[in-house]
Amino acid sequence: MSQPKILVVDDEPQIRRTLRATLAPQGYAITDAASGEAALETLRDLAPDLVLLDLNMPGLGGLAACRRIRDRSDAAIIVLTVRSGEQDKVAVLDAGADDYVTKPFSTPELLARIRAALRRAPDKTPPRLELGDVVIDLAARRIQVGSKESRLTPKEYDLLHYLISNANQVISHRKLLQAVWGPEYGDETEYLRVFVNQLRKKIEPDPAEPKFLLTEPWAGYSFHVPEPQT
């Protein structure tokens, strides 16, 4: 098995050296970039499995860099940030990140987050689901609503994959978080709010009135597949 490739993006040389020294012995192939602009250049030749991205950088800031990386790559993105407010966290996820780690963080925490971000759902569901004008092609990671086509980011895919695998069942917030992100998660409900909203924009003909990806108040979420007409 090839080494997972991680791109470390941080303007501080000491942090890049520390992350390289921490991650390389764990079996990861590390490439680093000193700015958001350099990271985008590196993406042209490197297809990383994961990007560790510092939020506070001069020039192209972390949020803007995150959006551009997500536009160009399906790599998992973990943002490193000193900001701990919920609005800051939601902004990071909205920009395309799969996860964030608040500084200062411990090595075991970072390694656990990396393992969770690199985890992929097993392919056990049918590769294609047709719901009227909505076509969900899990094998191709594409969604088509009428003439509009969207691609799924890795975590959007994992979340949708799990919900469809358990269609018409209410899945609790904690169970969803642990199934999609990993056993270390459970209280990060803002993750679900952001990713469910993103999925609704891609799946629902009217995201404001969802008919497939449903919120179950105080309980969790469910993916509704209508019974076939007889």
C-alpha cells in the first residue's frame, strides 16, 4: 500500500518542520508549502490525500485557500486554527474543509483527526439511486437534479453514503458523527448542520423544503426514499 500523501500549508517554517517530524514516522509522505499560493502551485503536480492548512496566513488567507483547494481537489482538508468560536468553525466547514483542529493541539489528537479524515466509507450501497428528477450516482460521486449536476466532496459522499445505507431510519447526531468522522466525535453538531445544508443544495429541488434529506427535531437526520408506486 502506498503512503498517504499529506500537504502541509503553513507560513511558519518551525511548524512545517515540526509537522513533518511528527507525521513522517507515522507512514505519511509529507510535502509542505509556505503559503496558500504555493499550495495551489503544488496541487498541479501533487495529488495529496490530505491537506493540513493553517487558517492565519499572509497573502491568500486560509479560508480563500481552502475554497480554491476544494474547487481543484478531492483531498481531505483539515484546517489548523486558533479560533474556537462556532461561527469561525462553521466558516471553515463552509469553505470546504472536512475538519478543523484548534490550536494548541496534542499529537495524538492530530493523528486521530488525520486517520478520521482519511477514512472512507465501504461501498455497500447501490451505486445509483433515481428519485424522479434526482439521480444520485454514488459510484461516480455525482448528483443530478434536472439539468444541474454537482459533485460530492469526500465527506459529503461519506455522510450521504451512510444515510442512504440506512434509508428511512432516523440516525442520531452522535451515531452519524461517529460513523462518518470517527469514534472520537460525537458533540460536533455544527459539522452535521453544515454538511447537511451543503448536500441539500445539491440534492433537493427546493433546499428550503427538503423532501429527501430530513431533519428529525432533537433526534438526528434521515434520508427518505419514497415507497415505489404499485
